[in-house]
Amino acid sequence: MVLIPNFLHHFDVATNEKLLRKLHTGLVPGGQVATLEFVPNDDRVSPPMPATFALIMLAETPSGDAYTRAELESMMGNAGFIHHEFHPMPPSPHSVLISRRGLGSNV
């Protein structure tokens, strides 16, 4: 398992997908990647902490963002990961997304 805590929000989608493809290549079939992030709802204005964090990323990074669940799953899927499990971590404002490398050949 590869852990990616509080990292993906610093970069744009293309950069994240490039990193995730490298991780996918390095994992054995069935290996997992877990990312811990502030994850706003699809409306991007709730819950308050992840939505506020998205504004901080907009102001303080060249292209970072607080990504929604759908956006994180899309990045993982584009890198070849499957079987996404999403876990909110109350009372923390964080959520964890765990995605698995398929059992077939590398993407």
C-alpha cells in the first residue's frame, strides 16, 4: 500500500495523474493507494472546512485544489486504479480514498 496524505491538493489534475500512473506501475496487482484529503461535496461550497481549504489552495498554489470525491476517483481511474472505497473520517474534516490496482497487466 502507498499512502498519499495531504499531497494531491497541491497540484493540478494532469500532474496528479502522472504521479498516480507511476505509483500504479510500481504496485503489484491488487496493491492499493490511499490518499487523505479535504474533500468538498460536489457543490464545492460544503462542508465548510474543505470548501474553505479549496480557496486556500486557489490563493496559495499555482494550480492546486481541494478535489471532490468524483474528481479523485476520476484521477485514480485514469491512472489505472479500480475499486474505489471512500471513507469520511469524522470528526476530522478529512476523508480517505482507497483505490486498488487491477489484477491484470499494468495500464
